[in-house]
Amino acid sequence: MVKVKIKEQQQGEANLEIEIDKSEVNNRLEKIYNDLSYKVKIPGFRQGKIPKNILNLHLGKEYFYQKLAEEIIPDSYREAIKEVNLEPITQPKINITQIVEDKPLIYEAKIQLKPEVKIGNLEELEIKREDKFVSETDVINELKRLQENQAILKVVKDRKAKEGDFLVIDAEAFLEGKPIEKTKVEKQLIQIGKSPIPEFNQQLVNSLTGEEKEIKINIPQEAKDKNIAGKEITYKIKVLEIKEKELPELNDDFAKKLGNYQNLEELKEEIRKELNRQIDRINRNNFEQTLIEKVAEISEVKVPEVLIERELDYMMKYLESDLKAQNITLSDYYRSINSDEKKVKQEYRIVAEKRVKQELVLDKLSKEFKIEVREEEVKNKIKAIAQEINQDPLKVEANFIKEDNLEALKENIQREKILEHLTRQIKIINSKKEKE
């Protein structure tokens, strides 16, 4: 049994006093003593039969009170939050004011709250929907992309390397004349103009097969690896081979190799259909994003600093993870865009604040519109996904459960319902233009 009262509530913060019934305290404490009596070994006493006073002498009463607090406070806090109907955005700062046997456990929980959101007048909102459409140029460009994918790399020996060529290289980085650990690579394939290291793109042009080069790179002061931050690294490179792309001819044979197509026109028609499916998704996503942005712009909310920092941290970690998957370090990335961590964080912070504001606005709208997600809607969504990827719905559902993504799916359905509701309330001006 939990009693809770709000001792103090200011804008964005609340201080709760939570009291747990003494019978619950005694029951939990008794269980803790009993469990420990089976685990500790004290000479002269059988495990499971050690009296409380002996356990207190051996471990100290405070030890048991600490165990009690660890067990009982989390559950009681969640119960208290539900009772007073508050929405915290941070973990509580706990201050225990009373914890003794045969008395209620009393503690204070200081929390930051989700801010108040005032939605603007939706009926006055007017949004221009600029849908793009697929042109013949788009079809040709996609056909060329498929052609590029089917290209083979052909060794060239009678000329120097140029931008766009592929080089097979041996390379190793040196600092102050000593090799840097784990930087040595052999027979690595790189493309001039696509390397994340600008100096490679610039200085490997005009290379010859068999040529050895030294490329010097200045590492920024703010680089994460303090061993190389602010220093000059020398890459020793040997060009083993120069290769260029050889493209297949665009004809009926090319189409037949890519799938069940009789000729090139059939392939182009399938490309056109797929591009239209893609552009429909893009148009919908762009409109929905514009809609969210416009509603957020006319709404009032003071975005808490803690939520901005949380989103910024997520964005920076995602950037690092994404670059790592491409074998690019943050230092190399900052150099390639002529920036540093501080500047990138400043730019990301603006985006983070906008994102958080939009999510707070959507959350408020879900309450105002009384949006709920029924189990039937979740099942239908899973069926639609299964049909799209040509899989058994039960397998798709099992995968959502296994990956712990079912809640995210419900949130996505809720978001769609909010946007549908919004679309019915605002004025939309439609226009179309070619896909860029």
C-alpha cells in the first residue's frame, strides 16, 4: 500500500513524498532476512536458522535497510506516479527520510516533468503539398545505376590513375617515423574521389602502377584518439594496380540477365513501377514531416534541456555508429566536411531541439484526439508488412516480439492515426513537380 502527496510542484518539476505501509515494510524485510540467512555462513549457526539479531551483528542493520530500499522503492515509485498521474522525463532523485523496522518507509522523489504543450489553431493552418513524380530521366538514371552495378573492374596499365579509377594498394600509417598499430592494410581496394580522407583523393590522382607515395595528414586537435590528436600522420602507400569500370551494353540480353524480362522495355517498365512505389512513400513521408513541422511551429512548449541533451547524445552516437559501419572514423569525417566536433554538435543541437518539440506536440495531440491503438490494428499492420515482404504474418509477428519491437510498431500506428486526424483538420494545397 502506497500513500503519495505532492509536496511541491513548480513548472517542469515536482517533489513527491511517498509512504509505504509498515506491514509491507515488515514483510519485505522479513523475506530479506530469511533469504540472507541461507546464504551467509556464521560459526555456531545453521544456514536458514540464523536469528535476526545475529545477522544484524554480522552484517549491520544498515545493510538490510539498504537491501529493503533497493527492492521496495522502484515498485512503489511507479505505483505513486500512476496514482498522481504525472509524466516524469528523468529518473527520480530519491531522499529517504524514514527507514526503520515496524514503521512506514518514507522517501521523497524529486522529478522533472513533461512540459505543458499548447497546440495552435489547426483550422487556420494551410499546407502546400508538393508531390514529386517519376520522369523518364529517373527511369534512365536507375537503368544506368543497374548498369554500374553489373560493371566489371578491368586492369589498366598504359596510363596514370584518374578520378573515378579504383586502386589496389598496400598502405600503413606512421607517426613520428613509427608504424601505428592496426593501420597496415594489404591489397585494399579504394576509389579515387570516394575516399573519406581528402588527401587520398587529391594525391593519388596521376599515380602509376608500382609507384610508392607518402601522404601526410594533419589530425585535428579535437580528435578522440589523444595519441594522434594535433599531430601529423604519414601514410606510406604502394599502388599495386589501377582498375577502371567496364560497363555492359544496355540491350535485351542485359535485361534478361537481371531477371524474368523478355527485353529491355520490360525491365524499364518494372523500374518505372518500382520508382513510382518509392516516390509515393517519399511524397507521403515528406508531407507528414512538413505537417508535423508546421503544427510544431504554431504550438507553444518550453523544451527541457535534459530532453535536448538526450536526443543530441543519441544523434552523435548514431553518427559514430553509421560511420563505423563504413570504416570511417569521426576524425576523418570531421576533416572531410571541414568541421570539428564542437561545430557538428552545435548544428545537431538545433535539429535535436526541433525533434523533441515535435515529439512533445505529437504526444499532446494523441491525448487531445484520444488516439488509441487496438490489437486488431496491430494485427492488420503486421499482415500488411508480411504481404509487402512476402512472408508469413506469424513469422513477422514473432520477429517483432523477438527483437522487442512490438511497442515501437504500436507507436508507429499511433503516429499514423494522429497524422490522419490532423490531415482532416487542415487546409491542403496540392501541386506536383518532377522528382529531383
